[in-house]
Amino acid sequence: MGQALLCGLLMTCPEDPLRYLEQMIIIIIGNGLENLLWDMFISPSLRPKIRRLSETFLEQLFGLDEQLVTPELMMKACTFYTGNLVKNHFSCWKEVTMPHANQEAIMAEKMNRAIVHHKLKCERFFFNIWLSYVEDIREKVSNSLLRLRQMFYIHRQKIIVAKWREKAKQKNKQREDDLISKHEIQLRKWRYRLRSKSTEEKPVTPERSLSDSAVLTMEFDIAQLPERAILQIFLYLTLKEMLVCGQVNRSWMSMVQRRCLWNAIDFSTARNIADKCVVKTLQKWRLTVLRLNFQGCVLRTKTLRSVSHCKNLQELNVSDCSSLTDDAMRHISEGCPGVLYLNLSNTTITNRTMRLLPRNFHNLQNLSLAYCRKFTDKGLQYLNLGNGCHKLIYLDLSGCTQISVQGFRNIANSCSGIKHLTINDMPTLTDNCVKVLVEKCSHISSVVFIGSPHISDCTFKALSACNLKKIRFEGNKRITDACFKYVDKHYPSMNHIYMVDCKALTDSSLKSLSGLKQLTVLNLTNCIRISDFGMKQFLDGPASMSLRELNMTNCFLLSDSSIIRMSERCLNLHYLNLRNCEHLTDVAVEHIAGMSSLISVDLSGTSISNEGMSILTKHRRLKELSLSECFNITDTGIRTYCKISMCLEHLDVSFCTQLTDETIRTIAIFCTRITSLNVTGCPKITDAGLEILAAKCHYLHILDISGCILLTDQVLQDLQMGCKQLRILKMKFCRSISLVAANKMASEVQQQEYSSDDPPSWFGYDSQGNPLPSTPSKQLKHPSDLLLKDTLSSDEESPDSRLKQEKGNS
């Protein structure tokens, strides 16, 4: 009823709702509830149209609008729906409102179910706690087992390593004992041979001589070797040795006559050779020889003219030949037009020879006029005559102090293709000279200005037009940090920088150099203002990754921090020189030992001790080691290092006054491959030590025993017998070695320096080997002392550097 009244009220919207409701109630009472419909009070026009029920939408598609459900059927459906709804709601209400008869049983059942659910929930809760506890215990047990297993493995590894170390020590000890026993046997044989040589030899009959020679020929017939092996062997021989080999027999004569062995003839190794022999050799091999070396030879001018017979000659070195004249050069230039390399340094040539160069040597590429002071600026102008020397690539004008600005202008006009320029020992060289030269020679890639104090930063500004790759300056005080300010922009291809004794350079220069990605060689010797800050800036840049050689001699402000950073960045460093960097300690040595790429290390004048030498044994690839003036090193440190580093080839322990014959014995036993040894200023070394060295080290090429006051003539006899390959021998201030023995030894080596004077005071000891009270320590603490020491030792070149120079010249 309420639904019908509400629907009528909403749809009709009467003016007086109460009056409307009263009338409608009276109508319902009159009709009865059975006939009550929900839309009976709604006007027929406002009633919604009842659509027919259809299983498809075809009627809607085709516009059919017929009524399939009549009002009577709808009324029955509504009545049924209303009755069913009332029945359902009444049943639910009845169940809720009327109490059940078995309420207590139902509650008991529910209570039992609740108790069971609660128990299950508690069991599940406690089970989860127990499970987590068990998992924790299981994890702890597994971790404990893992730790126990690791402890077991570590303990087992410790036992294995300990046993391995013990066996290694035993093996090393056995190896040392074997080496020492072999050394003792070889030493006894050596002494026996030495005694047998001193005795008079028995006369040999001709029959016995022939039989012995036949046996030797049968046993040592070199002709049985392959041809390539024979050629490789004879290529190592000097001219004098080749001539001697050709006189052995016919077989050796045929081997010596191979043409390829005479492509290069070096007469400088046999300076006392007769002129007749030179002429005969050149005439015989005139079509084969390509390279001739007459450096330092004292020959007649007529002999030098015979060079003109060598029509295919390409390289000619007549430096230091005092007999070379313009007339001899005329014959040579006319007969040898194909010369590419010509070295006329330190000769007496004049402008006449300079006029011959462009006329006849059309393909000349390398020309050295170093210390030739008799030609003038006009002679340089002759280089532009005819075809000129326009193919010239390398030019050396060192020591030619007579050349003026006009001379350099003449060089620029005639040799515009020069790439490598060397001008050493020319105090008259100025920035203006370089500027004039660079104006037309824009292809210069390498400059060497050593001993030119008037060169300044303006030279670098002028050279910015060239693509420089290599610069070498030395002893210049006017070059400052400004020259390297834009080095990465002006010279991006720079790979070699040699700035020695340029004291105005500071840390700012290193910061500027850090951007050179192709830098391989850096030498800043005596640049005493460089510190750890500058090195850090340099090492942080890309230049450190490509660096191969670094020389920081006398940069005494460097400390261990620079070496630590260097070991992290310089992964390709091969040569490292830290001479007189006195603040370096064993900590730096530990990081140096970790640089596996190193081949040569110079730690002279540092604070390295025996412990540092023990640390340095971790690096087993070192071939060159310099420990000069390392006063904390004793025989123990040298022995510790040499026992491990058996591939050592160069060792410098000069002025290590605590070293004795034990060091020499250690070197002889373990470092048998050594080729260069410097023991200058070691007064405790005696003949016994050098005897062992001569008996074992047969590959020794360079030996410096200056200041070893206890050595006698016996040493020279031992060296002459054992060290057959010895080339350079220095024995200054050896007062116990006689002049007669020294002169006899001079014929066996290529270069020898000898004096019997007492050691100078800066050696630190007197003629008896006692320390001088005025010099308790030879360590240099002040930059002025460093410069003084460098000046004193400038005339004596180190053996290793001289050997490198010889290799470079060859």
C-alpha cells in the first residue's frame, strides 16, 4: 500500500498531499488489499509502457511493437513475486526471533568448535616459533660447520705452505750449496790454470803440433755449421779479428770471404791498422761495402782517397780524422755519389768541402758538421747551389760557434726539409737564430739545444709552428714554466722531453705536461724545484699511462708519496732514475718492487737499507740496478738480493764503503750474466774478490774499480785471462797497480782509464782506506752540494750510459 501511495504521490504531485492521501486510502479500503497494484494511483498517460519479453532482438531490429505480456499476467507475476518475498522474509524473521528448543546443545557444539579452533591456533603459533628456532639453529650449525671447514682448509694450507717453504728453503740452500761447490771447483781449476800458465811451456815438435791442430780441426770445425749460423757468428767480430780468422786455414778463409760480412767495415776498432791494409781491403770489397767507419783513425790523405773506389757506399763516418782534407773529400764526393749518411764532425774541412756537398751528394739525408769551425756562413750558403741539399733530414751543428744569424738564414734557404736539428755547445745561439731557422724549416720534429744558455721561452714560441716530437735542453736558466703552458695544444705529438739542469722549472711545468698522451720519455734531472705536489698533478694525467722512461735525478723534494702514486699510474714504465732523492725510504722500495714492468732502477743516494733490498727481491725482472752512495747497504743486503735476482746484468754499488769481497763473491756466484759492474770507492775490495769475479763472470764488458786501493797487478792478470769480452776498464786512483801492467792491459780492451794518484778527498777516505774525519758522511743534503757533485762527475760518464751511447752510434 505504501508503495502505491508513494508512486501516485510522486507522479501526480497534487497541491494538497494530505488530502490526496486521505482520498487514496478510502479507495484502497473500498477495493480491498487483494486488488492493490503499485501503479493504480498513477494516471494512465504517465504509466510506463510494458515491453514484451523476447529471447532475441529481432523485434527491435524490425520495429515490431506488439504486447505479448498482458496486464493480467503482469499482475499475477507481481502478486506471486510479492508473496514469495513476504514468505522468505517472514521465515528469516521467524528463525531469528523465535528461540530454538535445543539452544543449549547448539551453544555447546559451538563452544567445542571454538575450543578446537583456539587449540589449533595456539598450536600453529607455537609451531611457527619452534620452526623459526629450528631454522636458526640449523643455520647456525651450518655456519659453524662452514667456519670449521674454512679453518680446517686454512690450517691445512698453512701446513702445506709451511712444508713448501721448508722444502723451498732446503732446495734453495741445496742450490746455493751446489753453486758454491761448483764455484769452489771452478776456482780451483782457475787457480791451477793460472799457475800452469805462469810456468814455462814445453817445446812443441812440428809433428805434435800438426797432430794437435788436426785433432782440434776435427773437433772444432766451424765449417760444419749452417751458413746462417756462421754468418751470425762472424758478424760479431771486429775487423782485426776477421783478418786473423782469415789466416787460420783455407776453410776459415772461405768463410771470411762471404760478401755479406763486408757490407759494413769498421776501421775505428783497429786504429793502428796500416794504411796499406786499408787500401787493399777497400779495393777488394769496393763493390760490396755500404758502410765505412773511420772515426778517430790516423791515416794518410792518400789512404782516405781510396774510399772513392767504393761506388755503392751509403754511409761514411770520418769524424775525428785529423788527416781529412778538402782534397780527400773531393775524391770521395766524386767517386761515391750515393752517400746518404755523412759524418764530418771534428775535422778541418772548409768552405771548399761545403761547396762539394750539393754538387755530388744529391741524396744526402744525414749530415754532421759538429765542431767543424773552419767553414763560415758562406759555406752554408753553398748548400743551396745546384740541386742543393733539399733531401737533408738530419743536421748536426754542435760546437760551430762561428755560425751567425746569417748562417742560420742560409741553412733555412737551402735545407727546408730538415726534421732533426742538433746544436750543442753553442753559447752564441740565441732566440733570433732559431726564429730565422724555423721560418722556412717548418718540418722540424726534433731539436737538441744542449749548452745554449741564451735560449729562452721565445724559442718555444717560435717552434710552435713545427710539429715537435722530441726536445733536449740542458744547462739553461732562462727557460721557465711559460714554455710548457700550452704544450698540449702546440705539441700534441710530443713523446720525448729532456730538460736537464733547467732550475727555473717548477710544479706548474709538470701540470702542463700531464696532458701529453704520447709522452714516453721524461728527463728532469737537476730540476730541484719539483716536489710531490707537481708529481701528483703529472701522474693524475694521461701522460703517466704511456710513460716508458722517467729520470728525476737530484729532485730531492720528492718523497715516498710520489712513488706510491707512480706505482698506481705508471703501468708501462721501464726505466726509473731516482738518484739522490734522499727522502725515499724502504716504503718507496716496496712500491717499486710492485711495478712489474720495470727493467732498470737507480736508487743511488737514497736511504734504502738491507730490509729494502730484501723487499726488492719481489721484483725478479730487473736487469739494471744502481745503488751508489747507499751507505745503509752491507754485504748482507747485496747477498739477499743477488740470491733471487739472478738475471741482473748491470750493478752499480760505487761509494758503498761498507762492502767487502763477500759482495764480489756473491755477484760471481749468483749473477754470472752480469755485463757491467761499478765498485768505485769501495776501499775494502781486494785481489781475492776480483779473482773470483774473473773466474766466473765471463760476459763482463764494463768494469770500474776506481778507488779500490788494495788492488794490485794480479787483478789485471786475472781479468786478462777470465774476462775475454772486457771492453771498458776504469782503474783511477789505484795506487797499487803499476803503469807497466796498465799499459799491458790497455791492448786488451777498447777503452781504459788509469791513474796511480791517491783518492781525492771527496771519496771520503785516504790512501790507506781510513775514513777522513772532515767528511763523516758523503751524503749530500743541500742543492748546492748536488750541483757541485754533478759538476765534479760530469767528465766521467757512467759505464752504462756510455755503452748505450755506443749502441746508439752503431
